[in-house]
Amino acid sequence: MRPLSFRPSLSQIKNQAKRLRQDWQSGDAQSVERIRTHHPKYAQMSEGEIGDIVLSLRDAQLVVAREYNFENWAALKEQVEEEAAKPTREESLGERKEKQTSSDEEINPIVRTASGSDVESKERISGGYSCEVWRVKTTDGQDLVYRANWFANWDGKEGVHFENEKWALQKCESEGIPASRFHHVEHGLSGYPTRSVIVNSFVEGDPLKQLMATELSGDSLESVLFEVGRLMGNLHQLKTNGFGRLDGNGPIDSWRAAYLGQLDVDRLREAADNVDLPRPLIEEGIALLEGHAHLGEGVEPCLLHGDFRLEHVIVKDGHVAGLIDFEHCAGGDPASEMNWFGDSSDEGWWDRFTGDISPRYPVGPLLRGYREVADVDGDFKHRSVWLTFCRQLSGLGYHSVQDIDTAGMKEFLNWRYREDLGVAQRILI
């Protein structure tokens, strides 16, 4: 099976059927194999027998439909037309960004409280999916970041968003770990009961992702990556009193409960139905996690950044200036954050869907920097694979409900789950 593109074009798919017919007429061996594999009428024919048939355009369309895992051309056409009517991620993001905009009357007094000074200028610097982000300069020269989260509730509790980031940034400052400096947090803005705002210092420099795509390479890149490894190792030395969301005291006291216990099995079964995955395939993934949950026995929780990506590492003059955006920081297993030690990138479900995948980078300097200050035990890699797959299952549960009306999401999640299950099985079993 191959997934439909994120915004499929019926005319392009019609052309695929026409090309298949033309390839068959020219004697192309691959087209003959496609027809034998996907057309029930010709499945048992030899190559010689197939060579004598007259392939109609309707036959070619059926083969293309079956390759996309549809019973017939009519079903494929209906799905393509339905997908074409859905908004793209960019369209959804633009609409959400337009709605998620704080007024000057809201921003100015919060900045004044945070800094003791008035706003001189401000610029919106991120089109984030849940956060509204502004760079603000004050009349006395302070350089700040104002971030408002428009979905600021956890576990049904309003008015707690960014409290974990406040704790983490204050902890980093006291331990000398380079990061944004916390200034102020405020909850329950008038008219939006669940909106929270945090104001931090702006970290001067460029995102590592941007530098790797443009100018940073060779020895300079390896030196920076070594610093990144050390930085993450130092971050993981900061212990928390439990797993999960934190103010220094995570609410969950065991590794198994923190990860496997938080997996919403009922939601995953709903997700299977939403994206046309057989439920036994979902149960297979859940059983894989349950069968290897012993990997986390004895792991002590530490501070995790929670959204470690190359764009959240700021570099200036060839050195790491600091980490930003601790919105999702938590207490947990460092192996859950260290899947970025893989051989390609820190790609996640949403990155894979949108094609926003970080550049490749050398693994060695990261590991050397990390190991200089932190241990990597024998089960580290296997825990990382287990935790990554567990998070991907959570992503399936979320996106199959919240974003199912985004063009291409259904087919993508179906395909992605099968791919990730295969990877987890190969490494863990």
C-alpha cells in the first residue's frame, strides 16, 4: 500500500492510470508485475498470457486504486475529492494564527509587570501551532519574548500552563545551564479563561537548525554538537521528585506508570477506526510495549526539555548560547529525549507529516559531549526505542482525532503507524 499525498490531485491520479496503460503497451516489465499483483482477473496469468490481453483504461484505474488500498476506482475517486475539500495544515495554521493574537492592551501591561518598563517595539516571530510568540523590546533596552498559549489546560485544570517552564528556567539559572531567563507568568487572561502567558529573556543568536542548513559544517559543527551534548547531559543531571508535568515534584512515582500508564488505550482503538487500521494491529503495538516495560525498572527521573529540536538550540559566535521553549518540560527518563541520537534527525510525527525534517548531523560529537557529564547505560538505546514508539502511539491517538480533517492526515497516520511498529519490533524483539 502507498499513502495518498497530503493534498491528492484527481487529475494526477488519472494520469498515473494512463501512464500505467502506456507502460504496459510498451512491454514494461514493472507494469506487468503491477497488473498481476493488483488486478484480480490477471493474478494467475503468466507474463506471456498477460502480453496478449488488451488492457483498458478502466483496468489500469483499478490497479492504481488497489495500489492505494481502495477496493475500486470509484472509492479512490471519492476519497480524493473528499481530501481535496479539506484544509491543508498551512491553511489551518493561518486561520488559527489569525484568531490567536493578543491585543496591545493585553501585551503591554504584562510586559510592564515582567520588566518594569514599557514596550518600545514588538515583532511576531513564530507562527506556532499552539503558542503566539512575540519578540518585545522595552524602552530601557530589555530584549524579551512574550508567549501566549491558547490551550493552557492540563488534565482539565486551567491556569497551570507555563508553571513547569518557570520552575525549569529558574532551576537552570541557579545551576548555570544556559537557557532563557524567566521573568513573569500570568494566567486567565480576560475573555480567554484557559489562556496563559510567559515572559522570558530573548536568547541572542541563530537556531542550530538554520545554521546547519546554511553555514555550519565540518569541525565547527562538530564543536557545537559536542557543546549541545554536554548541555543536554547537564540538564539531565537535574533530578526531579517524580515523572511527568512538574513544579519540581512530578505527579507520577514510577517509570511504568508515567509512560505505559498514560497511554489512552480506548483512544487508540478509536484512532484505529478513524484511520482504517485493523484493531489487532493496534493491540500488537500495545502488547509490544507491555512486554518490554521492564526496561524502565529502577530509572530515576530528571529534568527533560520536552521538545528538544534543533531550532530550540540557539548558537552565537560558534558556541551554544542557550536552550529556548521549555513549554513541554517534564520529569522523566533521559532516554525519552535522547532519540535524537538516531542516525538521521529529531523528526517527530508532525514533522514527518509536514515534511519539516531537520538536516542530518554526525552522532559522535553529541554522544561524546553527553557522556562527558552523564551516563549512558546498556539499556539506554532500547529504552529510547520503546519510549519513542510509546510517544508515537500517543501521537496517533491525538492527531487521529484533533487533526483528522487535515488533508492527507488519515492516510499518513495509517502508513506511519505501520512503519514505526515495524522499526520497534525489529529492535525490541
